[in-house]
Amino acid sequence: MKNLKFLKLSLAILAAGLLVFLGFSKIKFESPLVQLIERPSSFLFSRISSLSSFLGELSKIHNLTGENVSLREENVRLLSRIAFQLQLEEENKFLREALSLPILSNYKAVDAGTFNVNFNPEGHRLLINKGLADGIKRDSSVISSAGVLVGRVLEVFDSYSVVGAVTDFDFKATIRILETNVSGIARGGLQEGIFIDFVSQADEIRQGDMVVTDGNDLSPAGLIIGKVSHINVDDGNVFKKVRVKPMISSIDISKVIVLMK
């Protein structure tokens, strides 16, 4: 009996000592059941944590996307304002140049924008955004704000008109050479420019001379047509062959003025 009590006491002391030892040594023993429960819990917790981080990143991306959209919209608004300001400046410049032309005092002037400029082997035509509703008439002269003859109105519709350029085959105008006062008739030659007919071999004319309208036909006097670029003198012919480089090839014709009596 005493031996049994002693054995129990020894086992109790041994167990207590083992617990103290495990506590100091920080050795952790877990049962298979505890591990079985903790492993899925740890896995689930890690996945939830990852999902939370992913959702957080998505929220950041969404916020950045919204900020980018706002910046793009602001850029578009700024570009629109700049474009509007530039358009106003161009219109003011155009009007200032046009108002300085003495010829406008004798004509009704309608400013117009050009579009569908079509210079091809069949003809040199362009459209303007003014028509019958604006009082545009056929055969009216179309000029630039600097006084360059662009062409003449060929057809008029309700809201637009067709203009034949000075280089079009259908264009003809009486002209004079500004430097020598020699007269002739200018006619369109498409891609070759403009030709001047009826300049005699005796008439004085040089390359670089300015060609202007003389006012003896549908066009007002003093409109610039171009400069003499080539002269062919042939004693076997009565007239010289004169070619002119049209001034419209070196100016902006996006805006024009229609002259009407």
C-alpha cells in the first residue's frame, strides 16, 4: 500500500517537473486534432487577407482611373478654349486685312469659309459656305483678305456655292502687267498655272512682273492674279507665250470674301 502511494507521488512529481520543463523550453506539442482545426483556419485567414488586399488595390485603381478621366476632360476643355481663342484671332486678323482694301467701298462684301477644295485634272473648284440665303450671286468675284483674286462663283445653292479658281479651265479675265501696263487675257491652265493670251512680240514683259485685273470685265480692277513665271518668244508667232504663277498657290484660302455689286 505504501509502495502504491509512493508510486503515485513520484508520478505526480515527475509530471509537474515535465510541465515546468516544457514551459521553460517553450516546446509546443499539439495534438493532431488541434493541427487539423488550425490548418484550414490559417489557410482561410490568409486567403481572406489576400482578398482584402486585392480589393484595396482595385479601389486604388478605380480612384486613379477616375482622376485620369477628370484630367482628360479638363485637357479637352482647355484645348477647346485655346482653339476658340485662336479662331477669334484668325477672324480678327482676316477682318483687319479685308477692311484695309479700298475696293470694298464699292462692293457688298460677304466673308465665307471654303471647304472641299478639289484641284484635279478635270477642273479646279472649291466650295464656300455661303449661298442664296446670304445673297451670293453667280459670276461674283471671290478674293482673299489681301486682295488676291481666288476665282469666280459658278453655281449658287441655298446654303453653299461652287467657285471656279483662277487656274480652272473656265476662268478668263482681262488683265494688265502692273510694271509696264501691257494688257492681255488671263486663262486658267490647271496644274500649269495661268496663261496670258494676246501679248504681242513687241510688248515689254519680264519674269517676275505682277499681273492684276484691269476691271474691264466681271472682276474689279487691281486684284492680284500672280507673277509672270515664263516667257516664250517666237518670232514666227504674233503673240508671246506667257505663263503666270498664280498667287493663290502661296496664300491661305480657307477664308475668302465674295464681292457683289
